[in-house]
Amino acid sequence: MQAINNKGLLAQFIDQVWNNENLEAVNDYVAPRYTIYHDPGDPWDGQSLDLAKFKERLTQSRSAAPDQKFELVDMISESDKVVAAWTWRGTHLGDIAGIPATGNTITMSGLTAYYFENKLLIGHWQVADRLAVYQQLAG
Amino acid sequence: MQAINNKGLLAQFIDQVWNNENLEAVNDYVAPRYTIYHDPGDPWDGQSLDLAKFKERLTQSRSAAPDQKFELVDMISESDKVVAAWTWRGTHLGDIAGIPATGNTITMSGLTAYYFENKLLIGHWQVADRLAVYQQLAG
């Protein structure tokens, strides 16, 4: 039996944690200290989170679009890093950057460099196409 | 003597082609057909370019901020793919998406997945923080 590699772990993390809000699964993938190195627009940008804070961020981020799904377009892995190129889709049912629910279906794209240590995620460096989101909320 | 790897080639490409607008160097790094798989906001998004079109895109993109520089924050490489995480800085001296020169210094961040074939670049999948640019032009 071959141990799962970082790409496999990341795919499971995205599916279980971000696409299905499985709070218990967070402990399986996220280190006790998780740093958001760069993520413009994210309210936690620049912060280091413990598991409780990570779950708070997850719940709060997902409440804006409870049916949200990330779809992985590509994954590129080297040593303890995995980059995911992704598209995202969700229905806008809660506040996004102060804009109340519109009911619009929103799509967004981005790339995230995820950093592992001992098979646990210790942080990320991400850029998402925030302008596309604003254009869809205004439209 | 060890041949230069894709990461080394990408760093040279960014420096010579994007940071210094060396049109002749384009031929050393870019394949005869280069595809912009995904690059929201780029006027050539979705298109495949020959070398002449690539140079036209380079010249036109650079004219908006002739002193522009990409700084590589990280590179993650796997087989024929190299992802660059970057920050960008330039002085706004030409049209950006219809907004005439403001003279503002603009910073932007993004990630680009670059695809190689036989040591030449055949395309990219990119997301940049366009919203940050608009905010700096409006400010």
C-alpha cells in the first residue's frame, strides 16, 4: 500500500473541508498553526490561525455561498508544495465584502500555493479573481 | 555542465522578456504557438499566438507601465510545468483597460502556471489581482 502523496491529500482537503464543510476533517489536514501568507481580500490575510480560528474562517467564508464548490483545473507539486489552479462556483446567499445576498450564481478562478509540513497544511499564498466577483454582484 | 532547468529558463524569460522587453529573447523561450489558456482581463485571453503576435502583446502590455517589474516570490516545478507566484510593480503611464495614465505607482500580485514543451513555453494559466489595480487607479 502506497501512502497518499501531498496532491492526493490536497484533493481530499478541498473536497471534504471546502466543498463539504466537514469541520472534523480539518484536524486531519491542517497543522495547529496555519498561516495565510498572502490572500488579498481574505479578512484573515497575513494572520496565523489555530485550528479553532481556521474552522471559524471556514464556516464564515462558506456562509456567503453555502453551495460553493471548488473544481481543480490542475495541480503542480514539488517537495512540500502543491499549487492548485481552480475554478469556484456558488450561489451568493450571504454577505461578500459587505454586499448582501443577491441570489446570483457566481464563478471565480484562482491559484493557490499550498505549503505542507509532515503531511499537514501549514499555510497558503493565493490570488483569486476578485474583480470577476464584483462584476457579477453588480450585474 | 548541467543544462538549465525549466525554473531557470522561466526566471530568465521573466527577466529578459517581461522586465526588460527584449523582443529578440522571445524566440529563445517561446514556442511558435503559445496559448493563453486562462488569463481574465488579458485582451488575448483564450487565444493562441504566433511569435509575432506574442511580441505585439508584450509591447502593448508593457506600454501601460514601461518601468514594470515582476518579482518572483516562489517557483514550484513539476515535469513540464512551472508555477510562478509573483508581485508586480509599475508606473501607470498608458491605458489600462481604458483608464488613461494616472502616473500612480501600481502594485499587483498573481500566480501563473507556465507550460513547457521541449524547453519552450507553450502557454499559461494565470490569475492576477485585477481588483487591486482598479482600486489603485481610482484612489
